[in-house]
Amino acid sequence: MEKAKTVSVNLSSKDKKSLEEIAREKKISQRMLAAYAVRYFLANYRLGKVRLNPVMEGGKAVLHVDMELDDSST
């Protein structure tokens, strides 16, 4: 089996806080949760359940989550 590779991403403070809260609630590491989230995204993307629609903002491509999230649940 191939050794796992480290990849870093930038998260907003709000998303980082949500990751910390979920990991604490489920009693798992943030790293395990983040790896699961990436695998979950990739699986759903491959199944055609995720659409990526990059838009240009300030000369850079940006991806937005196309769903409303309740701020009170984070």
C-alpha cells in the first residue's frame, strides 16, 4: 500500500472552527476528519453528485459551495 502524502489547505476561521467542533464531538482527530471529508468529496464527484462551477473573482478562479449553510449550526 502506498504511503499517505501530506497535503495542506487553507480554511476560513469559521470552517476551521467547524472542523474542530465536529472532531471533538465525534472523538476523532481533525486530520482523520479532513481526510474523510476529501475522500467523501472525491467519491461523490466521481459519482456525478458534485458540480464544480469556478467563477473569476479578482483575476482568480474561485469555487463557492452552492448551498445555504445555517450559521447557527457551526
